[in-house]
Amino acid sequence: MKRVEAIRRHPLFSGEYGRLWAAEANRPFCRHGMDHLLSVARLMYLYNLEDQSGIPKDLLYAAALLHDIGRYEQLSQGTPHHVAGARMAEEILPACGFSPEETGRIQAAILAHRAGDNPDLLAAYLYRGDKQSRPCFACEAEPDCNWPEDKKNLQIIY
């Protein structure tokens, strides 16, 4: 997955990722680090295989890696993270070999990853993976978490 590795190494991605990681260093709740991003990607890949959807693996991983990259801008400037992330993806993805069509599709998935019902499978998988990637059942901060009880992952599903 050459293009996915190019995203990880892209200066904008690595800079924003580093700032977010530092800003969330003392966060007691779920952080938005590489473990979360890769968990989302791997879940998306499983959904894709189960549904036999045929979405290229590098599109799944690209969307997952970039879906929370705008979080530091949200913390520091108040821009919704999905808006900031889609804007950053517009710079990062073409530099990593993604076509304009692929870039647009990934941006649309990032913009929609907070909404539950999306007919585009990439966006639907991103939403689902983002929610199911959190092991609330094993989290020490779960009792104090702001997530509604019905959204918490209190059992192993994947």
C-alpha cells in the first residue's frame, strides 16, 4: 500500500498528527492516535470483504487515516474536524498518487463520517468503523465517558 504509506509520511499529515497526539496526551478518553486510525481501517476492510464490495484497500485505509486529521484544528481553532480533514485531504491525497475522483470520494466520506446513513459504502464503512473501533468494555474511563450508553461498545463485535 504505497499510497497509504505516502499519506503517513506526508508533511501535512505527520505535522497535524503530531500536534493532535501532543494535545491529547493527557486525555482520559479515547485518543485519536494511529491505533484508532488503523482499527477503523481494518474494520472497514473487513466490512468490504464481508459485503464483497470491491472497494480498493488503499481507499479504505486512506479514508480511515485521514478522517480525524482535522481534530487538532478543531481543538485550536474551532473548525469542525470533518471539514478541516476534508480540506487537508484535498492537499494530501493528490500528492500521494490519488486521482481527482478518488480524492473526491475520500473527501465525501470524511465529510459524512459523523452521519449514520449514507448510501456510499466508503462513507458508511467509515462511520461504522469509527464507532465500532472503540473497546468501551475495556476502558477505565468508560464510566465517565460522554458517549450515550446505546453508542458504547460494551461487547466484542469484531
